[in-house]
Amino acid sequence: MDKDVMKRLFTQAGLPIVKHVTLLRSEWGAHPRKAVQQVEAALKYPVFVKPANLGSSVGISKAHNRAELGPALTMAAKYDRKLVVEQGVGGSGKLGLTVKARELEVGVLGNDDPKASVVGEIIPGKEFYDYEAKYLSEGSVPVIPAKVTKAETKQIREMAVAAFRACDLAGLARVDFLMEPDGKRRIYLNEVNTLPGFTQISMYPKLWEATGVGYKELITRLIELALERQAEKNRTSYSKD
């Protein structure tokens, strides 16, 4: 759940991530000007401000300038003692207008030999895929499979498995990516979600359904993986004798 620790593991594994700065709530509270300077010295606007330990995009906001950065940090600080500020990913479209990054997602299933689903894309109904866009509005559109090249699909799926292994995960995870919308189309690993949504409208089961694994089969496989992991744990001795 810790996005700061997660990013350190990704870096160690050589996976591409966006630039970011981690601040403590105590640092923001005691020295706000210094905190803002630290962010602006490392990153360019717009930036995304997130609580390090939370899901469903709660407490996340996008800051386009210094005036918005302070309130964004204050809101994130309501939910966690550690704050993560990330460089925004985007590009310039026609007439110089800013184009949003593409938001791609992959389901991973397995324990020591994880497999990746097809690649999906979320087209948010708002400026970014926040809590409201996920759960309250009907403007967000899932595209499965995502319209990416075969080479990009292969790269994204391999990165998803590598991220799963870097965090030593088990069972399931949804791995999220950001793709630059311009000609470079660089792909960045955003985060792993170890408790992805599992409702009828959630991306994780939809991704696996598109890969050929239905809802019932997916649940059965997850139960099998849980039993497999428990059997593995049972092999570990917790005493000297």
C-alpha cells in the first residue's frame, strides 16, 4: 500500500517511473515554504499529490501551479503522514493544447509464476481518474483491449509481471501505467494495486474475461493460489528445532 516504498522497489528493479518527491506531513506542517521549494526544484507542473497509503484515488489531486500545490498537500495530509508528489505525464496537441496521458491497466494473476492479462485502457470522464470518475460519474470509458501496438502490449505485460515480482506479491494485482500521448509514446509504471476492485464494473475481472478467464474461473483460481501460498508458508519453520 505504500507508494513511496513501492517506487523504491520499482527503481531497484530498473522499471521506468515518473519523477517524484516524498514529503512527511510533519515537514509540510512545520516548513511549508521549504516543502514547496523542494517540490518545485525537482518537478514541473502539473503534479499529482497523493497520500502514500490509500486506495480508490481518495485524497489525490492535481496541482497546476503553486497556488494549487498547497491545498493539494493539505488535503493529502488528512489521510496519511507520508505524501507523494509525482510529475505529471502529458504532451502538447494541436494548437498547443495539453493532452492527457493515456491510462493503461493490466491484471496479474499468480504467485511465484504470475501471468498478465490483456492490456486495457481507462478514458476518464474528468481531468484524471479520481474517486468521482471511478465511482460516482458515468463519463469514464473502459477500452479492452487497449489500442496499442503488439510491441507496446508485450512491453506493458512484461513490465506488469516485473512489477508484481519486484513487490513480491501473491494472488492478484492490477498494475497501472501511464503512456505519453505524443509521438514518443513512452510508458511509465504508475503503481500496483494489491486490492483491485472486483465488482461487475471493475477493470480487473473485465481484463481477465477478455483474456479468456471468466468470473467463476477467476475466483476459483484465486482460491487455489491462496491455498498454494498457505502450503508454501507451512513449509517454513518458526523454531530452531
